[in-house]
Amino acid sequence: WKTEIGASLASARLYNASTRDNGDYWAVGLHAVVNHGPWTLTSQAIRYQFDPKNPTGVSKHSVLMGGNGLTPAYLIAARASVGALNLGYDIHTPRLGQLKKIKLYSDYSLMRKDQREWDDSQMFTLGA
């Protein structure tokens, strides 16, 4: 058995180019990784809050995230809690040359938004 537990904290100013004013944001996270043989279990919990200084009439309940050039910009909830759980299994492939292993995994994440009238977001992914 091998276990890793950690925490992180972030805080910074949040500049709004339209208003030329600074808001702020913060986030805190906890995570755990447990390995046993070919199995890996990971979990994390995150709480974040953006406090943008938007122009009058623009909602402070969402924040526009910039795109990377390949995807368009998108809105996220300004305040939310996120939880994630992952279970993985390694299949070693010694006879496949450069391919040393295949990881089978299932990921589940849930975002609970503070705005009660907004739906929570969740995602479940299976992959290899």
C-alpha cells in the first residue's frame, strides 16, 4: 500500500479589463491517492470563489474563462464545490514494445454550484 495525502490553497487578484478594476478569487483543495498493486484510487475535494468586479448590469454569479485558441471562451459558476473520485487498474504489457502498460479507469466528478436555481454538473468517464 502507498498513500499520498495533500492540500493546496490559492488566492489572487482577478483583473477585469472592461472595468479596469481588480476583484479576487480563492480556492482550497484536498486530495488523496492510494495505490495497491495495479489498483489506484484517487479523490479530491475543491472549494472555490471568484469575486469579479464586473461592469454594472453584468452578473457576478458567473465568470468568463478564456479559450485556448482551439476552444471558445466559456462561463463557469463563480462559486462552487467540486468533488472527484477515480479508480484505475494497470495492465502491464511487457510484450508490446514501447507500450509498457494500459490503464483502465473510471472517473466521476460533481460540481455543486452555489446558485440554487442552477443545475449541478456531473461527469462520468470510462476509458483506457
